[in-house]
Amino acid sequence: MNELQSCLVSDAYAAPATHILEALPEELTHRKPAGAPHSIYQELWHICFWQRLTLDWIGGIETPFPASPADGFPTVEDMERESWTQLCRRFIEGAERGADAAGDQSRLNQPIRCPSRPGHAVRVMTVREQLESLSAHNAYHLGRIVLLRQLLGAWPPPQGGFSW
């Protein structure tokens, strides 16, 4: 496994995402501590949203960039439609697809078109650059999930996680 793959599905920089997400009751994932803009559920849904766009883009599908930041977070209907367990499964499957793409050395330097914010030109990146961007994005939001778990008194998870 190369470092980019490890960043997407393993413990390259912190506890593996599967540990960060484990043993959370559905109710707790929807709770927002005072001052928090999003719940754990909303943070993971947002990760999945951008993960899907990345996978589309590296697959040659020019899925449009969201019109507004709010479009990258779930509606009440979205949260009612997908359980926490289903959302976690969707995230893990997407992360594994990203890691598979990161392991395909023959494609990493291939240029791809990545739609931009409305009114901005389409960006051209390599598959590697887009996966690095996804990895950084996931790390940022998984860190927010760790903080939310800490604030909710649900850290560390059973399989362990960094507490520093």
C-alpha cells in the first residue's frame, strides 16, 4: 500500500477512519454540541459528498461543482433517508475506491477535468492531485468528527484513537 492509499483508508496520519467512526449510536451522530456548526452525521455526509465528486471526476464524469456550500451538506430528508450505518458503509466503500485508484500507478499522472465553482474555469488536475485533495479534505473533516466525539464524551473509540 502506498502512502496515498494509506491516507485514504489506513492510519497514515491518525487513527483509521473506521476507528474514528465506530461504536457511535445513531442518536449521538445527530447531536450538535453547543457552538458546533454540524453534527458528526453531517460531517461524514459532507465527506461522502466530496468523495463522490472526486470519484466521478477521476472516472471522467464531470459532475457539477455545488452552487453553494450548503449543497455539500445533507438536508433533513437526506438524513432521514440514510441511516448512520448506511452512511458509514457508503463512506468506507468510497474510500476504498479512492485507495484502489491511488494504487493504479498507470493513471496517477493522467490529467482530468474538475469542474469549479460557478463562474470559474474548469480546473485540470492529475488523478494524483485530486486524490491528494480528497485525502486532505477527509483528514480535515475526520479531525472535526474526532473533536465532536470528544465534546460528546465518546472518545476514544473501542479500537483506539490518538488522544493528543
